[in-house]
Amino acid sequence: MLTDKDKALLDKKGISVDKVEYQLEQFKTGFPFANIKRAATIDDGITAVDEARAITLSEIYETSLAQDGKKVVKFIPASGAATRMFKQMFEFRNADPEKQKELEKVLPYAKFLNSTDKFAFGDALDALEPAKTADKIRLMLDPEGLGYGQKPKGVILFHHYKGVNLTAAEEHIMEGVYYACVHNEVNLHFTVSPQHLELFKEALKPTVEFVEKHMDIRTNISFSFQKSSTDTLAATMDNEPFRDVEGNLVFRPGGHGALIENLADIDADYVFIKNIDNVAQQHLLPITSKYKKVIAGFAISRKKAIDDILSRLDKGDLSALKDADEFIKRELKLDIPNLDVKGAFEILDRPLRVCGMVKNEGEPGGGPFWTMGADGNVSLQIVESAQIDPKDADLMKQSTHFNPVDLFCCITDRNGKRYNLRDFVDPNAGFISYKSLNGQELKAMELPGLWNGAMAKWLTFFVEVPVETFNPVKTVMDLLRPQHQPA
């Protein structure tokens, strides 16, 4: 039963009573598992690109940028503190002095303590003059030192170059210059937490100034916050609204799926999406840039074919129905009996994405699968392990590739009008997790993930990209990998 106080809180957050009641019902019923038919593999959902085709696709992208007047934005989810990046280091920080002496001798702590000169933030750490070796970890994490335990991952120094150290966010600017620059202008959009906005602005200044002064490229940086209206209600284990000690409803962030709202607000025709921690040293920029252009060219070639078909149908050219039918069969693997104009528009008039897929070498990430939707049609989807029925576990083992969050999106229609991306979300693709607050267990609801259920009704294509294009930093020790060290 919601009180007047509850309703006032909902009104403040922009959440309707109907949405809360829907979420409570979802806690009771749960979310259905993905209806997986098979793993997507090379030549069965994933396209492998040889060198000749890579060149052609890159040229398609570059020609489109030069001639079509389309706006390109690079979209980087960068919310939240880097707590998980330093999880092991916090365990050391919180141990008693005797335990710390033991840990100093074992991995990863011994390697970290003996390798601080190899981290881009090593000089800043040494300048704090730690009294003893173990103080390096404390001063790295705590506010009286570098404060990395409380800062967002995007403003942490990732890479060292001669005379300069760059944060993850700055590296995204340099990347964007290489493949998302149109007529000497590059647009980047970061989703951040409100409390971190000024940190990002300050961290980005040196690279923005460098790019504009020395490369003569205008850099447009914009930011947005995850909307409070996308927060989800927490529930008790009995599926009642969870309340804090003062009796207030408890809400939690809805996960990265909430960012479909931010993406929907982007003023662009084309959008690259890449996670904040997936950047490498700049000696890898040529291969990174090359395959960004490949997936973009692949997307644009399909987009132009679709737009041509739909524009002809708009004009009453029924011969375009044959082309629509052939495209749907060839590219989407759908066989629609007696396809008519309405059916062609329902299938093809959608936002489109191409997702880079890397060979599975043990890194975490959602997998590419053929799944059946509620309409009975089979389509390509990125599926997370939480969405997979345990009885389908063997299907996970058949997956040869995984999703490194490497997307190129076409979000406007044939007339240049932005799609309402909210219309293409599968609300049943969320999941429920279990958390605790003040010692009490609770249920938390994750919205359909940004590249999972939030894009479930998009036109989707998978293209294989080299593993060299995927260089995530999940823990601070990943920064010692060759991809993050000077060449």
C-alpha cells in the first residue's frame, strides 16, 4: 500500500504509480529466460571480414561522412566510481598490519608494490612520499592521497607517454579523433554521475586543448546523468516494497539499461558506443580505428539498402517488395509468407546496430545468440549469463564469441528523424538480483541491459573484430598488460 509520502517521492523522481506496481508484479513473477535457439557463430550470424572487404567497408564509412552530412557521436558510459577496479586493493587496505605484511609477499600485491613505476599514476603516488611500501596502496585509494577508491574510472590515469599521462576519458577523445571526426570536428558524450561532473571536465581539459591547438580539430564534449526516473524499486524477500529505517521506499539504479534514455536524447544520426575502460595505448590506435570504420561501413551499407527499399515503398513502388523480401531472407534470416507493405515496414523500419564480436578467450561479456522473441521470429541478440536458463548452460559453451561492447548505431530513419528508442525495448529482458541494506536482504531489479534487452527490437548484425581491439581494465593490475604499456 503506497502512502501519500510514497507518492510524493515517486512524483519527485518522475516515476508513476503504475510503474511501481508493474515492478512489484515482476518481483513476484520474475523475468522469463531468453528463448535461445543456438549460438551465433561465423557464417551463422557472425560475419567474418577479410582484408579486401575491410578496406571496402572502411571506404563506405569515410565516403558517407564526407558526403552525407550525417552527425556522428561517440557515446561512452562512464558513470560510477572505480570501486570494483580496486576491489583487491581495498581488501589489502582494510586488513590489519600483520595481515598486510603477509599480503605484501603474494600476488597481486607484491607485483603492484614492486611495479608502481609502470603505472601512469606512479609518479603522482611517489610524490606523496609514502612512509612504507604498504602506504602506497592506502594513498592510492584514500582521499588524502590520490583518492582513486572514490573517483570514477574515467578520470584515473591509465597510460604513460613521454612527458604526459592520460586518463581513460582522455584516451577516448584521442580515439574519437581517429574514427569519429567529421569535417575537423569530433563529438563525444559521457554519461557520468552528477558528483563526478566537474572531475571529468577538469580531467579532459588538457587533451581537448591539445587536440584543438595542435590537430586543429574542434572537440565537442557533452555529458548526461542517469535519470532518477529509471531507478527501480527494491523489494523484500516477500515481494513487498522495501523500506529503510525511516520507512521510506528504497530505490536502486536500474543498471546500464537505464542509459537507453540518455542515448535516445542524443542529437546524432550515427553513434559509436564503447565502455570507458576499453582503451589501449595509442600504438594500437591504427587497428582500433580500422575496425571501428569496418563495423560502421557494414552498418551504413545495410542502412542505405533499407532506406532505399522503404523510400520506394513510400512512393508506391511495389516492386520494392521483392527487394524487401530478399533482404529480410538474406540478411535477417526471416521467411515471412505473403510479405506486404505493412509487414515490410514493421520489420525494416527500426534503428540498426552492428556489434563487433571477438573470439572468446575467457574474458567476461555477453554472448551472441539466435533467440526467439514473443512474436515467434528468431533474431540475433546479445545475451548475458543471467538471462540464460540453467538448462541451457551447454549453449553457453557453444558460443565462440562474446560482446566487448563495440557498437555502431544508426538511430534516425530514412527521413533523418530520430527513432523513439524507447519503443524498441523488450521489457521482459531484465533480471532480478539479490542485495542487502543494513543487514537486511532485498531484491533488486535490473532493467533490460543497454546492448541486451534495451536494443532487443533493433535490426542487429554481428561482425567479427580482432581481439586486439578489446583492451578492458577491470582491475588495476590490467594496466600492466602490454596493451596498456608503452610500445
